[in-house]
Amino acid sequence: MSEHPIHTFDRLIKRQRLLLKLIGIDSYDPAFRIHSLTFMLVCLALTFFVISLYDLYLFRDDLFNFVYVLITIFFATIGIGHISVFLLCSKLLAELLEQSYRTYRLVVDDQREQRILQWYTRLFQRAVDGYTLVFIGTSVAAGLLPLAIYLLSGDRVLPYGVVLPFVDPDSLVGYELNYIYQVSCIIWTPPGLVASVCMLFGLVLNICIQYDILAVKLQDLDELIRSPHPHRDAMIGCKLRSILRNQQRLISAPTLGSSLARFIHVFPTRQSLWIPGLVLIPVFTMQLFLFCLLGTIIEDKGVKFSAGVYSLTWNELSKQDKQIFRLLLLSSQQPQTLTCAGMTCISLNLFVNVRIPKLGVLSVCLMCPSNYRCRKSSTQSS
């Protein structure tokens, strides 16, 4: 007998939570409390952010370095945004993770639902492995490339735009101190960012799983309505209530987002050859693409679920079951979408059409679970 997909899912989740635990922000634990590691992480992130703000003032008359530092601030904003979510929304994160586990636990004997879980679990595993490899690999490359350039050509290139206060980056000692500080930041930031994004990816995939399982249940319900089963009416009512409960649980499930600082990279790359930026651009492009793709998939599955409800043989239902069907029909007309603070839909259209002026929306609004959530289709038109 093959292993239940929940075991593979559990191993993947535990691996990501271990990374979060190592830096003190495993908020997916219901018993999470702020401790010394958490405090140290917050201090490191705030220090990086404050230094970046200082550098904005330092390079206020140097356009290239000013934008270079601005990129660094967006990176700092990403980290602080994630940390804020972990600290302020720990109960919500634990609830979302438990809901994902519940989706797996509810599937026991049905082979079709088992296959759905297996497919999405394999997809989740490949996404985690691929994203981890690319992100960690590019982070290592961003740290080592400046050193290789310095050894080969003598040019003093730094991975990021941050410069330590009162340290001359043009001097040999100043360059070395700045380089060591930036590499130290690269050591502790990628594990947390990778783990948080991979956890988020798993939570969003859970919405796709629930939609596919609902589609299977709708198919079974339609077959039951058409069948001459002796206990047909009682079974139809039970199935209708089960589908309605699951669909309501899906509607009420918020999802989190992560911020991206991709498109601001275009500016310094055009102005000068910025090798670390060229290394990091593919990572953020891939990250934005993945979530935009998921947003499109979720939207499509919501539309298909609504069409499946419409196609049920509802005219053969009893009067009482028609009342339940009416509730299901009304709720199915509100398919889920991923939105950015309720202002724009996260989909492939966003990925294609996003421009530099929209960076403020992308880099700030996608952090808070109270803003970035599954929203009803009625909000899209507004």
C-alpha cells in the first residue's frame, strides 16, 4: 500500500519550520512565544534597515548609488514584512497550517481524492526543492561574485547597496568590513525567506486541492441524484451539506503573500553593469511568476466549480434539498481570487502588465494577511 500523501507533506512542512525555528520565528507552532532568537533577528533586521536609511541620505546626490540603496531598502522591507507577519499573526498562521493538514486528513478511502493529494504533494515538493536550490544558489553567487571580481580585476563591488556608517567603502579596510557585513546578512536571511515563501506556497496550493476535491464530490452528487438508490434523499441531503460546509470553509480561508522587489532592478542595470542584480533578478522573477500563476489557477478553478454547481440535476432534488442547493449556488458565484491588498488581482495578467510605478504596491501591500487574502469576485470589478 502506498504512503498517504500527508506523510510527504508533513516532512516538507517540518523541514521549512525547522529553518524558521533556527531563526526564532516558527509562528506556525500554536505555542510560539517571542524569545531571545526572535529578539536578535528583529534587531538584525532593524539595524540593516536603519543603515540603509542612513545610506539614502549619504548618497542623496549620487543617483546610481541612491537607487542602489533604494533596492537594498526594498530587500529590508521584504524581511521586516515577513517578520511582522510572523510576530503579529501567529495564531492565523497556525490556523492556516492546521486547515491544510485537515484537508489531507479528510481524504481516507477515495482513490480519486488520494490521487489529487498525491499530485499536488509532488508539485509542492518539486516547487520547494527547486525554489530552495535557486534562491540559496543565487544568494551564494551574489555573495561570492563580488569577491571573484575583486580577486580577478581589483574592482570593489559589493553584493548590496548598504554601506556601514562612518566606514569608507573606497578604502581597502572599509571595503572588507562592508563586504563581511553584507555576507553575514546573506547567511541568515535566505533560510528564513525560503522557508516563509515555501510555507506560503503550500498554503495556497491547499486552496487548489480543496477545489479539486469539491469537483469530485459534485460529480458524485450528480450521479447520486440520477440513481434509484433506496436511501437516495437522505444521502443527497448529507452530501449537499458536506459540500456546502467545505465550500464555506474554502471561502473563509485567508492566504498570505510575500513582497517582491523585482522591477526596480531594471533601473541600475540599465545605468551600469550591476552583476549582483543580474544574479538576483531571475529569483524574484520566478517568485512573482509562481504566485501570479497560482492566482490564475485558483481563479480558473473557482469558475469551473461554479459551472459544476450550475450543471447539477437540481430539478430532481426535494424541496428541502433545493434550499441547501440554493445556498451552494449563491456561494459558488463568488469564486476565490488572490488580491494585493484588495487593489489588484494577483494573476498572470499582473505578471505581464506590471510596471515600475506599481512597485510601491507590490513591495508593501503583499505582506499583511488582513490585506492579502482570498477575495470574492465582486471585489475585482471595484
